[in-house]
Amino acid sequence: MKLFLYLWVFISLVMYPSVSDAVLKDHETWMGTYLNGKKLGFSYAKLKIDPRKILVNVKVYFRMMSEGVDQSTTFTQEIELNSNLKLKKFTLVQELMGHRQIVKAEVENSKLKFNITSPNFKKNDSVPLPSIISPSATYLLNIVRSGLLIGKKGKIPILIEPFQMITDLTYEVLRKEKSELEGKQVDTYVIKQNMSGMESTLWVTESGITLREESPLGFKSAREPESVATDLGEDIFSVSRFITLSLIKPQREIPKPRNIKKIQLTMSGMEFSDLIPKDHRQKVL
């Protein structure tokens, strides 16, 4: 679960093609996703501007196999913002290793009311949602709107949509350097960000278009043409190899684990408890 939280955070923070108010217009972008130099998947985003609302459609895809069985993972989301970039509602379809879940949410009276459905589970609930909170898929708009200046630091409370979780993202504009965009050299701002201990660095143009993002764990996302982004090649990641990145081994063997219906674990060495998702399957005491 922690690994998929990290993947959502890493990909969603760059999959939206944010632009400044001066050039805000309909837009589409594709990003290829890599792990240690090997293609893992891709993301796609489409921005539609309307006088009264902003629509964002995104798709994130990871290709994986487990003992010859396709365990690919897909996130598909539609987000509606008002003209001031405030969240109005979203629909998120998650397909994680064969398990399908739909999250529908809408903001009413400073609360996010949501409905979660899956084959064996249904839930209606709400959480407080102050207007200053931005969705993880569109937060970069807010940073660009506030201005990109070298040395600038900031903090934005954001909503992690798949887990209905709110946390802070801190960022710092480190420097300005040249990068390539569609065959031309353009100025980019290098932004370092941290959310619940998960760090990454982005290269963003003056108009707010993200060209790439890199993390210390070996993940990289780069802007590419559709044909390149969706070309995953022949090498498929195995689930066991993939999950090893976030594996936490208990101090002793768990006897007859398949017979256990409930378990309580004590963990240490974590800076933020928000790294552990909380839902109907698990809670943090």
C-alpha cells in the first residue's frame, strides 16, 4: 500500500500540464515513467478550459506481471475546478492488480463528501476540506500562479485523492537552468518538493509546463510524444521485484499467516504517520 501511495504521489504531481494564468488554455500532455532507467508505464493529462470551470482528465498506467499473470495498475480521474482553481468534484477509478474501486467526491459546505464502491465494499463519508487545499493532480497551478522565483519556499496543503488523505507539500525553487522542449532550449526552474518524507525534483518551464521529475528512489517521469510514452517495450516488471522497494520485514515469523484475520503492528523509524494510508482495511492507532 505504501508503494502505491508513493507512485500516486510521484506521478500525480507531474501529470497535470500546469500553466500560468496568462497562457491558460486547452492542453494535452504525455509523460513516460521509468524506474532505474527501465520503462514502467506512462501518464496522460488533458486540460479543458470553460468560462465557469476547468476540467482535467488524467490517466496513469503501470505494467507489471506476477507469475505470468497480468497485474497492471491503472488510475483514471476526472477533476472539476472552478475558475479560481478550487476543487468542485472528482471521479477516480482505480484498478490495482485486478481490484477495481470507484471514488466519487464533491465539495459541499467546506466538506468533501465521497462515495467509495468496489465489488465487495461500499462507503459514504465526508472529511473537512478548507478552500486552501488543492488536489494532488492540480496543485502545481497554485505554485505557478503565486510566481516562480529562485530561492522561494512555500507550503501547500493538498488532497491525495485515492486515499481521501490531506497532507502538506513543501517546496523550494532551487535554481534556473536550460532544458530542451520540442527541440528548443528553454529556461526551466528546478523545484525541490517534499510530501510526508517523499522527495522529488521537478524541472518546470517559465509558463509552468513540467518537463521531468526525478526521485532519490530511482523513479523518473519525462515529457514525451504519445508514441514514445506508450511504448513500454518487452521488459515487464514483476510484482515481487517491484514491491521489494517498500518491503518491511517483521522481526519474527508470523505463524500461519493465511489464517489471520486481524493483526496489530508496531512500527518505528518513520518521520510521518501519513505515510501509512488509512481506510476500511487498516487504521493508525
